[in-house]
Amino acid sequence: MVEVVVSRLGLDSSTNTYVVILQEKDGARLLPIWIGQPEAESIVMQMNKAKRERPLTHDLCKSLILGLGGALRRVHITKVQQRTYFAELHLSGKAGEVQIDARPSDSIAVALRLDAPIFVQESLLTTPGDESTDDADESGYSSPPATPEPSDRADPLTVEQLKAYLESLRPEDFGKFNL
């Protein structure tokens, strides 16, 4: 397993689907994962420290884990089968350690909220410019993603600002992602 960080989040204009790009910590290898809009919004909100009046599902997960005296030790993105990625939440609590099957997008959103490390099976990582890929994704899409750089804002975004940011993205804002 290799530790990764969320490098970029963008929109694949050919499929109109969001893509989260995980990058090897202290390295160049990448893993693109196509995700749904709610998960993309949740990840972007956390990356930009935007707050909602009421908790989102991933905020609820955080509250449940902490409220039950647990901790998220790490997330593992373990494999891809039939174009679907698999992940595990590694939790610890009073009863010991447990592994929970989860979608990578949800796992990433929860890990960001709990400052937990994210690990990827080494065989899933690709080097930029490497044309070999299995075109796997979480939602059935196989096109290579286009990704914008995430905002480097120091100030938290409001929900309205986040929505406006996501809606204002143009094809020119994205660079071609080559696998």
C-alpha cells in the first residue's frame, strides 16, 4: 500500500462526471477515480473548509465514529473489479479494530474530515504519460478525466460560493489528463 493525497478534483467534460485524482505522497504516480456529484461536492467542501448549516452524510459519519469513541485509522483503496473500485475504512474503537467496505469516494470524504491517511494498492497507481490503463472507474465511465487545480483559498467557501465555483467551471479550466 502506498500513501496518497487528494491532488485535484475536476469534471470530465466528455462524460460530465467528476474525477478525483489521488497522487502518491512525495511521488508522481496517480490514481483517477470517477465519482458522483454529491461526493465531489462533499470533498470540495472539506478541502475548502466550507461549512453547511446542517451536517452532510460524511459529516454524520464523522460524528458517529467520534461519538461512539472510535477513530478512523486509515482508508485503503484495495482493488478494481469490473470497472468498480473497492475501499475499506479501518476503524478502531472499544471493541477493537474493524474494516468496513465502502466506496472510495465516500471513504475519501470521511478521511478528509477525520485527517486520516489514505492508502492505495500500488498496482492501481499509474505514472503520468503512461498510456496503459484499464479505464476503470467507480461509476461505469471509461473516458480519461480532465481536471482543474483545486482552489488554494485560505478562507472557507460558503455553500453559495462553492456552488458558483462548480457551476462556473469551463472546459478551458481543465487540462487533459493522460494515463
